[in-house]
Amino acid sequence: MFTILEKTIAFMALLRILSGCIEVFAAYLMIRFNDIEKALIINSSLALIGPLILILTTTIGIFGIADKLSFSKVFWIALGVGCILYGVKHNG
């Protein structure tokens, strides 16, 4: 009847909930300040939080299944996350 969540899943979900709450709060601040410059600063701050949450949730997930993965698969996952971050942050 009741399903017990794995700790890994619970931590990943909590991080995503925290990320969503931060996004909603940022939207509230943008509306509250009603200023384009402040809204851009708030939005830029979110650009730092998003990749951090991505890295943390991916790291937690990888540690959760580390005993089931070979080193080469962990390498490819890390490389993929690195490519995503490079693509998002690279100016050019």
C-alpha cells in the first residue's frame, strides 16, 4: 500500500522543489520591484542557481546508482553534463 521513497530520490526531488521555490520567489521579486534593471539582475542570479541544481541532482543520482555503473558510463555522464554546462555558459 505505502511506497517508501529511496533517500536518493527524496534528495533529488527536494532539490528540484527548492529550485522551483527559488524560481517562484524570483518571479515575485520581479513583480514586486517592477523595474527592468532589477528584474535582469534577479534573472541573471537564477542563471547561477540552475546549473548548480543540475550538477547537485545529477551527482546525487550518480552516487545512488554508482554500484551499478561502470567507470566508462560515469565518464560519459560527466562529459555530457559538462557539455550542457559549456553550451549554456559559453559566450560565442
